Amino acid sequence: MKTKANLSSKNSIPVRKVLKNMFYEAAKNRPIVFLAYFIQFSVSLIRKFQIIVLPKFLIEELLAVYNGDEPSAHLQRIVFLVVLTLGIMFFGNILDGIANWIKNLSQEWFNEYFQVKINQQSMSIDFECTENPQVLDQMNKAKEGMDWYSGNVCGILDQFFSIVTNIAGLIGVITILMFSSPLVIIFQIFSIACFTFFNNKIKKIELESFKNLAKSNRIFGYLFFELSDFSYGKDIRLYDASNLFTKLSSKHLDDQTCIWTDRLIKTKKQNYKMNFSNLICNFLIFCYLGYKVIKNLITIGDFSMCVTASNDFTNCCQAIVQSVQEILKRTNYVNEYLKFMEYPVALPKGTKSVVLDKPHTIEFKNVSFKYPRSEKYVLQNVSIKIPNAQHLAIVGLNGAGKTTFIKLLCRLYDVTDGEILIDDINIKEYSDDEYRKLFAVLFQDFKLLAFSLKENIAFSPEVPDSQIDDVLKLAGLYQDAQKLPKKNDTCIYKSFDETGVELSGGQKQKTAIARALYKNSPIVFLDEPTAALDPLAEAEIYEDFNKMVGGKTAIYISHRLSSCKFCDQIAVFSEGNIKEYGTHDQLMQIPDGIYKEMFTTQAKPYLDKQEN
Ligand code: ADP
């Protein structure tokens, strides 16, 4: 089972796990990439033969003619060798092109595929994870690791098949050198050791800078993309926040530049050392082979073959080392993705289903709760029973724990102590999907999306307008919606559509109310739903809501105590507990009561006005 323990990041690189995962994704979604790799493997081996072995025979044929042999005796073999060389080059290029085409298309497809998978996971992980900066960094690492660092399927398979191809090539090259000039192998091994050493250092430098950039990239992403959302526009201008954003951007740009510059200087140094060691080895090999030719120990054709084989030995070994290092680096990136995908999806799920077409009882039994990574209890020992079809108002000062009470009821968090029951069953026993059907919730910090009005209400474009109109009428937004350029299909915000509109605060709130009404669930929560509405609109909404939620269990959190008169009972939250409970009239009887004081304070301006 996936547990919270998975959240702690492990430092080991599970190469096998990553390879298995990427092979599985390729086989499941794009098995044709294996054909592309097989083509490239075969073409590469045939090309090695063409580059290393064929020139030896060609040189020997030409030298024989040069040394006085009858040309006609060699012509047929010379023509055959030239045609074979050109044929391998021509068909090799065509086949290679086809394989690359298949791979590029697959790479594009996988890029999209993994971004969608990451997005799906970010929408289904435990809600508490979405408030954890460590998780947000992890999500960013997963996205970047699977995108422009090309850590995904083709990136990994490319390296894997490069290792396989080069090992096969290396076996061929070693066989050739063993029989003609074995000392070349020793020089080359030294060259490879130097290459591995310096290349390893380069990869470490690159990985370090990737990790250092993750946080800075996330902040950058926030500054540049999320703030391009027009809904932030007013605050930015009115509070002159652009100054802050400019400063933050340039600070993080400076940080990023430092990281990139540091990386460039360090990798360049290692590159120079690597090239120098390679130069010395090549010099020694040429001296050795030249000496053998002079001493008639090998032919000119052998010399040519050994030089090419020696170069290919280096190329194969470097390619293997590079691919192994690259596969380890990419495995690290893919591992960031796998770590993110292993985050627990939502709270432990039960299996019980819910009955929608009946009212429900809600009970909090000695519930205490503190937020993750916080030591302070936000709710302490809260007990309350909300019977079938009761309309309960929750009031209290800011920070009293009212919204947290609703969040716990929605199972966005698990209680720390105690239990919450719906129809006498612990809410943990309900299946997650089923449980969510029970509630229509309107939080004070609801979000509208840059989609059409209809999609914002129904989360689907294929809903008849009549159904949308019904809830718009109830929410008091119908007349306004009729005046929009494309009516219910008008986009909210201009992010994707020039005819998009910026709704007023009240219109946004009514849209969110219409969304809650559309869901038509048996339990309704409204968390300060009318904060942005004028008193008239607020009274209208409450009356309509009361009609609409008539037979349902409903909980209102309201800062306007006058609206509590629509409710059957009122619970007064203070310092994480329910301090007073009763009807408006009962609570007004409590001498020095919290509710009485809050109500009197709110009513005072109106009363003063009436007196004047
Ligand atoms: P209310 O709705 O009554 O204004 P809340 O339930 O929103 O109060 O908040 C109660 C307390 O919990 C406050 O002290 C608030 O700072 C804290 N709180 C709210 N959300 C979080 C969170 N995600 N992480 C940590 N503390 C939180």
C-alpha cells in the first residue's frame, strides 16, 4: 500500500525500476519504437563494417594495381566494394531516417502523455500534499525531468539501445585489434579511463545545477504564468505590486544566471582536461602503428583498418560510458517523476456507497485537528450532531476554525483525533468518489476557471442550456448571463478568448453558487457564500437557497449574522471549539454571550442609523 513514508525522498537511483517502467510504457503505448531501435541497431553494425573493414580491402586492391598488377584482374572486386560502400551509405541513411521519424513522433507523444499523467496525479494526490512546498517542488522536478531534460521513454530507450549497439560494435572492433595490433587496446583503455573520470564529474555538476534550479524555476513559473491570470491584475495595480514582482523576478533571474554560469565554467574545465588526455593517447597509437608499417609487420590496408578500428574503439567506449552516465542522469530525472507518482492518492479509501436521494445526519464526535506540519490544534474536542435536513449556521471570529470544520467534513484532511460520522458510519469507510457526491460545497476562496460560464457551472460543455439557465435564475445571474457576448458560452477571463469577460465580484460569487446548485447534492455547505454581495442580493440568495435546500442538510458559515435567522440552529465557534449552540433567540438570551456581542456589534450601525 502507498503510505506517507513514500513521501520521504530516497537517494538511491533505482535504474532497474526506471528501465522497467519506461519499457513498460513504450510496450503499452508505442510498441513501434522497438522496431525503430532494431532498425538503428542493424544499420549501425553494418555501417561499422563499411567504415572499418571495407576500406582495408579497397586500399589493398588499389595498392596491388599501383604496384603493377593487371587492373582488369582487380576491377570487378573494386567496383563491387565501391557499390557495396555506397549501397550501405544510401540505404543506411534511408532506414535511419525512417527510424528517427518514428522516434521523434513517439517522443512528442510521450511528452504530452507524461505531462497529462503528472497533471492527473497532482489533481488526485492527498489534498494536504498540495499545500506542502516539498510536494510542489517535487511536482516541478517531475514535470521538468520528463520534459526538456528528455528523461522520458525515448530519452531512456535511446541510451539503453545505444549501449547495446556499442557493446556489439566494441566486440567486433576488439576482435579486429586483437589479431592485428593488441597494444592499441591498452592505449585506448587508458584514454577511456580518463574520459570516464572527467565525464562523471561533468554529469555531477549538471545534476547539482538541475536540483538547485528546481525551486527558483517554480517561483519563476508562478511569477510569469500564474500572475498573467487577469484576476490578479487589479491587486497588482492598486497595491503597486509590480515593483515587488520585478524585484523578485530579477533576484531569481540573478540566482539562475549564477547557477548557469557556475555550471558552464566547471564543465568547460573538465572538457579541456578530457580532450587533452585523448590527444596524448591518439599520438601514442599513431607512433605505434606507424612503427609497425615501417617494420613491415602490417600492410597499409591493416594500418588504415587499425586506425579506424582504434578510433571506433574510443567512440564505442565513450558512447557506452556516456550512455551509462546519461542513463543514470536520466534515471534520476525519471525517478523524480516516479517519486511524484507514488505520492498517496487521497486519504485511505473505504468501500461503502452512499444513498443520494435522502437527507443525512452528520455527527462530529470529540474531533480534534491540527494541520500537517503544525503543532497547534485548530479544532479541539468538537462534538456536534446535525440531524436530517437541519439548516445549521456556523459563526465565529476569523481563525476560529469554521472553514477547517467544513474541510474535515469534506475529507480534504483526516481528523487527528475523534471521528466524523455520516448516517452513523465513519466517513473513512465511504468510497472517496461516492462520498464526494454527497456534498455541494461553496468555499469563500472558490476558483473560477478561464473556461465558459457553462463549463464553470457544470464542468462539461455538453449540458443543455435550459439546465444551466435554471440554476442561473436561482443564483440571480440569469439576466446578466443573457447580456454576455456568447451568453452561457462566454469565456470567463480573456486568457484564451478575446470575447472573454471579467465578472464582478458579486457575479463571480453567484456563478460559484450556481455551480453548487447545479451539483444538486443532498448536503450543502456554504462558506461565506455572499461576502461579495450587496444586502439585497444576499437576502434574495438566502431565500432561494432556503427553498432549494428545503429538504436537505445544510451548513452555512456566515459573517453576516442577520442571515442566520434563515437557519434552524446556530453554532458559535471560538478558539477551536463550539462555545454556544442554539437558535437566534436562545443565543441572544445568554448574558455576555459571544453571539450576542457579535450580533449587537454588527447591528449597531443600522440601529444608530434608524435612531438618527
Ligand atoms: P475560519 O474559517 O474560522 O476563519 P480557519 O478554519 O480557516 O478559520 O482557520 C483556523 C486556523 O487554522 C487559523 O489559525 C489558520 O491560520 C489555520 N489554518 C488554516 N488553514 C491552514 C493550513 N492549510 N495550514 C496550517 N494552518 C492553517
